[in-house]
Amino acid sequence: MMYLGYNIYPYWQSLLNSFGMGLKQIDHGSREYQQMVSLRNTILRQPLGLSFTQDELEKEKNDILIAAFDDDEMLGCCMLTPINQQTLRVRQMAVQNNLQGKGIGASLMSFIENIARDKGYRNLMMHARNTAIGFYEKFGYKVSGTEFLEVGIPHHVMEKNL
Ligand SMILES: CC(C)(COP(=O)(O)OP(=O)(O)OC[C@H]1O[C@@H](n2cnc3c(N)ncnc32)[C@H](O)[C@@H]1OP(=O)(O)O)[C@@H](O)C(=O)NCCC(=O)NCCS
């Protein structure tokens, strides 16, 4: 299935919404931000034997931080880092292990693309783990350039004009 703009994930999206899933921007340093760092640690860093340094987290102060919630429980998250006036980089996309494959990632993608458009950005790009390339392709992102290593695992740059 292709995901274009406001054409959001029909089945699981509405089912999850009926359970009360909400997507929102969160503040750096807040209690929700601590939840986000914990989720990112569990999904993205611990499996690689890594964690976040205080310095890395400090650098996120000006990023747009997004999370999906069911009441107080954080289901998934991601971040947007401005690269220049036209382009945002999507980073740290993560969904709880036991909730993957249910449309939460698709909802996050749709939400951040709308935020990016609203703020006047024209492009989104990411350093996609090779294992996640198929996910981003669902939303029209294309691989550009050659493979490189980040956090010790293979990645490709992917991008899309909004
Ligand atoms: C990648 C990730 C964010 C996707 O979120 P998700 O909630 O599991 O994805 P969704 O359920 O919304 O899937 C949307 C579509 O993408 C597909 N998809 C999901 N993950 C995929 C993957 N890794 N590779 C290929 N396709 C994938 C789904 O099958 C679904 O396709 P469909 O519409 O044809 O049914 C999530 O699986 C995750 O956190 N993975 C581990 C961390 C990670 O790799 N993050 C990305 C770092 S670049």
C-alpha cells in the first residue's frame, strides 16, 4: 500500500484511534521526553549494545519531537532535525517491539509529513537502516547513494519531495 499525504493508514489507524491513540509534538526535557529516550534506547540502541550520551541528547533541543500515545503509554516516536530551509531529516523512528506491524509507524510518517508541509519544508530525508528501507519505500521514499555504516550497521540515505 502507498501512503500519500493525508491518505492515512485506513484499517489499523482507525482501530488504534478507537483505542485512543494520539499523535503529538513533545517538549525536550519533559517527562514525555524521558519516555521517548527510554523507548529509543530499548528499540534502537540496546540491541546494538549502545546507549545515548548526554551530549547527543542535548543536541536534540531544537528538533521537532513526535510521539504516538495510548493514554500515557508511548507506542512509537520519531524526530525531525532541520538540515536547511527546505529539508528535514527524519531520525530515531521507533515503535514498541510488540506493537510493530499495526500501522503506528505509518501514522507517524503521515503526521510528520503534514507537519513538514505546514512548516514550509519541501523535502524529507533519512538515514534508513537497510532493514527499514522497505518501510520507507511504502511512503514513496527512494534510496539515494551508496551504503554506509552508522551505529555499526548498514544504512542508505532515502529522500522524498513533499
Ligand atoms: C520500522 C518501524 C518504525 C515501522 O513501524 P511499524 O509500526 O512496525 O510499521 P507499520 O505497521 O505502520 O507498517 C506500514 C507498512 O510498512 C511495512 N513495514 C513495516 N516495517 C517494515 C520493514 N522493516 N520492512 C519492510 N516493510 C515494513 C508494513 O508491512 C506495512 O505494509 P502494508 O501497508 O503493505 O501492510 C518499526 O517496525 C520499528 O520500530 N522497527 C525497529 C526500529 C527501526 O528499524 N527503526 C527505523 C530505523 S531507520
